[in-house]
Amino acid sequence: MKSTENNLICTCLLLLASSLLVQACAEQVEAPTAYETPVAELMGQGEAMVENLCVSCHAIKSNDLSVHPDAPALRDLSKRMNLEELRTPMMEGMIVDHPDMPEWAFEPHHVDALLYYLSSIQSDQSDRQ
């Protein structure tokens, strides 16, 4: 009789523990993403970065002219490449063959902001991201 009671108690405890474990798993909240910035805010950040870092050489709007004669208008970048191809170089340190171009390395959220802005000003709308 004692053995049957012990088995019953063990079974009840096991069921209770299993039930609590299932309930705890069901209540787990998904881990938040690294950041969630609204697109409009990213666009504004990207525009501000371009105005601070690029305007001294490049055309940065949809209809202005580049100050530096060898600097392409940023609105035409998608004619040369898929803008997404810039993501890794922007994070690792972008180096180009032009001596006047500084080396830049950005954090991932800054790269997102830059790419959103660059995408918004492209003259070739079919390559927009």
C-alpha cells in the first residue's frame, strides 16, 4: 500500500510540475528586436547624417549638384549598384579609390538610416529598396 501511495504522490507531483512548465513556456514573451525605429525617424536620421557627412562633396537631394566634380550625386547610386550592397562596407569601413573620400564605418542602425534615406532620393525609382 505504501508503494502505491508513493507512486501516486510521485505521479501527481510529476503532473503538477509538467503543468507548471507548460504554463511557463506558454507565457514566455518574445525577445525584443535590437531596436525598432519608425521608418520616418530613420529617414530623418539618414538625411541628417548625409547633410553632415556628405554634402561637402556630393549632391544629397533629388535635384542638387555635387560640389566636388568627381563626387557622384547620391541620388544616382542605384544606377551603379544595388544600395543594399553598401550595407557591409558601411559597417566595416567603406574605402573607395578616390583620395578625397574619407573612410567611414557606421553602426548597424546608422546604416539602416542611411540606406532608407538614400533609397528615398534615388532617381531610378525601379531600384528602390
